[in-house]
Amino acid sequence: MIENTFVHIQGVGIKTERKIWQQGISSWKDFMSHNGTVVSRAMDSLIRLELEDSICNRDNIGYFAKRLPASDSWRLFEPFQKKIAYLDIETSGDFSRDMITVIGLFDGKEMQSFVCGRNLQDFEIAVSSYDLLVTYNGAGFDLPVIRSCFPNISLPAGHIDLRFLLSRLGYKGGLKKIEKDFGIIRDTSIDGLSGFEAVQLWDAFTWGDKDALELLIRYNAADVINLQPLMETGYRMMKKSIFDSYSY
């Protein structure tokens, strides 16, 4: 998808990108080899210069993450999924001094849980192994809280917030509701638990209930692991929807 993309170029929006595609120019290679005028002579020259830069930076996620509109960050998924991590956090629920209690990180194979008072400090090194993060509402909650907790952290250059991608596809509401919309079923031990109850589980753990922490970790792990099928399905649906809206 990234090599079909032109909206990362300044001055090229969705309408111009579709105009390019509709002329049978579906990739950077097509544009660079095209002899006629595509948009205008001046704009074509600018696009060609930008595409030369894009080709040189093809494997540099930071280059595209900075240039893509936030609404189109989903395009980063396919080309950079080899170094992807799905992320979700739990907090103390105290909005005046919100504390991270658990961070879940899943790379498609391994699930890692970082717990306050145990190994939370290890998260900063662990997350540095990835190029792309996928969250649900992470732009508004998870990532700001993480940056507050780890002031010197260097998070991956790429970030896809599934809340915005799925909203564009017509799926709105909380993560649990959307999971059900996609037919994702949670284990009975955690099905029905909410963020408010996650806070209560942490409180119960601090009062001495060790089982409460194990339940909280399983709850968080489901939040994280279930992001993968949502991302994969959402990506396919969005890609199909934009390509089906016209013909080459």
C-alpha cells in the first residue's frame, strides 16, 4: 500500500491521489515512468522529486510517519508489520496523578506484561525493539500517559490508532463493543470486565489479593492480543474500500 500512496506528498490530498490512480497510475513506479501530464506540469515535477526521496526512504518508517496525515497512518501496517507491537495500558484510575499499573505488549507471537512494582521499568527497553505501535485510543490516552511515566522514552516512530481507522469503517464505541462487532469472543473469566473493574482489580491486589493481579494481567492481555485481528481486518477493509471506489 505504501508504494500506491501519494498523500504523504505536500499538496497531494485524497482527491488528487484518486485522480492519479484513476489515470491508471497506481504506484510510484507508474508515476515515474509516465510520459504525459498527470496533475499539472509544475505539480508533476514536485511529485517526481518527492517520489525520488520516498524511494530512497522506502524502509524508513519515520519518513512516512511524519508525512502521512493521521487519518492515513493505517497505510503503514503492511510494509512495516515485521517490527510491529500491539499495546494497551491499565492505570490506577486517579486522573489527578494517573499511575500505570500494567502495560501489555504483543508482537504477534510473544505477549509481554509489565507490572508496576515488578518489571514496569523494563518496558522502555522492550518497546525500543519495534518500529510501529498499534493501539485503540492510544493517541488520546495510552501514549500520553506512557510519556508522562517515562519522560525520556523513545517510542516507535510509527503509530496506528485503531479507533480512528475503525470509525472510518463505521465501527464506533469502546474496544469490547467493537470486538463483538467483529465476532471476537473473550474467555469467560474476563468477559464483561471493564476498565473501571480493571482499576478495582489493581486496588484489590494492593490490598493483598494476588489472584486479582493475575486476572488483571489476563484482562490486559486480551485487550492487546485482540488488536491484531482488528488491525488486520480493518486494514483489508479500508484498502478494499478506497480501491473499490474507482477503477484504474
